[in-house]
Amino acid sequence: MQNRLRKKKSTMEDRPHQICAKVRASVPPFGRQILLLTALFSLIILGGCGNRADISEGTAYIEELENRDVAAIQQAVTQAQEARSGNAAVPAAETREAAIEQFRTNYESGLIGELDEAQLTQDRNILKNTAVIGDSMAQAVLEYGFLDEAHVFFERGAIIRELGGQIEAASAMLPRTVVFFTGLNDTDHETVDSYVEAYASQAAYVKSLLPDAEIFICSMTPPSDDLAAVREDLAMSVYYTEALKNWCEESEILYLDLSFLVSQDRYLEDGIHFNYTFYEGWIGLLTAVVSASQA
């Protein structure tokens, strides 16, 4: 995800002792040796060891850090290195939920750039053990070229209960992650309760075939405002979405809330499906979460 961030101008000075001057935290005595090695190594990396005076000044400052926190200092050095290279520092996501929140924050702040071929290649590599299952919403992942047919299993117009064949086909690739992405079809065929029951049944089927696979379920995206005004049945999708989210939380299945990717200018003319820009965000979110799961 870090490669997606827009480049920012570095505000770092070149001298390593000026980087050290920004570090303020406490370190136990036993960490002094680690700190010394870390800081000296960082001086070399940052290219600031051009003369003996710089080394002496940096070492003198390290002498003062005996009661400071090693982890905090190492984090500050890392952030300095990233700023020097022109990359905005992004905390590593320790959990999938943290990865979702981090991506959403960066996305909404405009820090996620347009997807280029190099980034897409990286995304595909991260998602090489991921299967996407669904209806036309999943089909678009293939048609827009984000993933190939070896990773996308869809049935256009299908409801959740009808995706057994796609689950079986996907299981043949032995994916580590199975992602469900379906649209509004179920609102015409299922009640809210039966919709959730259908997802529960299909999730159980996945587990019967792939006991070790993780399951991610994408939220049902709403119709456009114009379509919702004339299609009351589709406007009810909000209740399906809320019920699905609650069930995922109770079942400890990861729920991917796509609402922050939805905007009126990203709908196609039918008011149901989405354009390339929406899917750029979707593939970025999925990649961030799968990457966090693999860490």
C-alpha cells in the first residue's frame, strides 16, 4: 500500500544529528547497545557520515539516550529514512482491521494515487492465492483487467444461493483467501433474514472444501440515488447490508465495507454497477487487507 501513496517533498535535513535531535522518548539501560548499533547503522544509510565531526557529534548524542525508548527511536529513524526518500511514512498494519482503517484514511485523504501497471503487478502477486466469487460485481474485476479468469469465478445475475458451482470451481485453485462480492440481485429474491442465511450456508460450504481459507465478504453496494428514487426494492439494500455486517461480526468473518468507495459519479448508467475508478479503490483495499493477513 505504501507504493500507492502520492510522493511528498522531503523536509529532512541531510545531517544525521539533526534527525537524532527530533527523537524524544525513554530507553532502559539494557537497550543501550541495541540503540548504539541502530543509530550508527542509520547514520551510514542516511549518508551523513562524511566526516569525523559528524560521527563524533552523533555518538555524543547517543550517550545521552541511555534512559530512552529503543522502539520509539527506531521508529523515528525509519520515519526519517522514508521522508528522506520522498515516501510518506505509513504505520504497518498489525491486523486486517487496522489495514482497512489505514487504507480508508489514506484514500479519503487523497493520498492514494492512480493505479499504474507496476502497482497492479504487485497487487496481482499479493493476490495470487485469492479467489473472488460473485455475480456481475465480481465479473467487473475480470473485465476491467484487475485479476484474470484463474482468480475470478462469477455468474452474472446470480443470487448467493446459486454460487455453489463457483465455490467448487474456486476451490480447485486451493486459495488462501476467498472473497465474496455480490450486488443487488438478492433484494428481489430473498428477505433480509434468508439473505444472511444464504451467506452463512455458502460460507460453511467454503469451509467444508477449504478448511484453512480465510473468507472476506464485501458489503452490498446501494443503487444510485436516481435509481433508488424509482426502485423501492433496491433502496431496501441498506437493511440487507446492516444484517450482513452484524452476521459477519458474530461469525468472525471479515466484512469489507465498501461505502467509502461509492460516489454518484462512479455509477454506470444502470445505477447499479461501477466504473474503473471504483474498482481501483476496491483492488487497493483488498490488496492491503490480504497483505496484512499474510504478514
